[in-house]
Amino acid sequence: MVKVTVGGTVVADSDNTVVVEGNHYFPPESVKKEYFSDSATSTVCPWKGLAAYYNGNVNGTEISDIAWYYPEPKEKAKNIENYVAFYKVRQILNKMGITYPC
């Protein structure tokens, strides 16, 4: 199970993430959309395509560009279309019973 928390609130968790370049991409249905709003930020990856970003707001804690996703990825990245990735420093990974704090 991979979880993302903000101030103790779980904003995403899944047993079915896809790991690409060391980042866990969460299936869209595993992300609690009520904590996110669209960001104006976008970036381009040469092989994945144009990434869109989300801002986070959890219990009054605002985090700009907390996560990104590829709404229309290039062919090689179709397996992560609309999957959401978070910056690693904001992830809590439960592996072998160890929890890593944000």
C-alpha cells in the first residue's frame, strides 16, 4: 500500500500504483479529489508528454503543485494516462511495516 498524507489526512492510497522513473502514479479513483484544484502549471516530458498539475488544500494547508498527471500522454506513457503522481517528500510509503514521514 502506498499512501500520500497531508497533515495526517490521507489524500491518496492504493495497492495498484504504477512506478515510472521512481514515482508512484496513483489510479485516478484512488485520489481524493475534494482536496485538489487545477493548477495553471504545466511541464513537458520528452517521452510522456504534457503534464498538468494540481494544487492541494487540506484542512487549511495549501500546497501549490502538489501533484501532476498526464491527461493526454504520448504512446509510451499511455499506461499512466490520468494517473496522479506526488512529490516523493510528501509520500508515506508503508513497506515492511515502516512508515516514512512527509
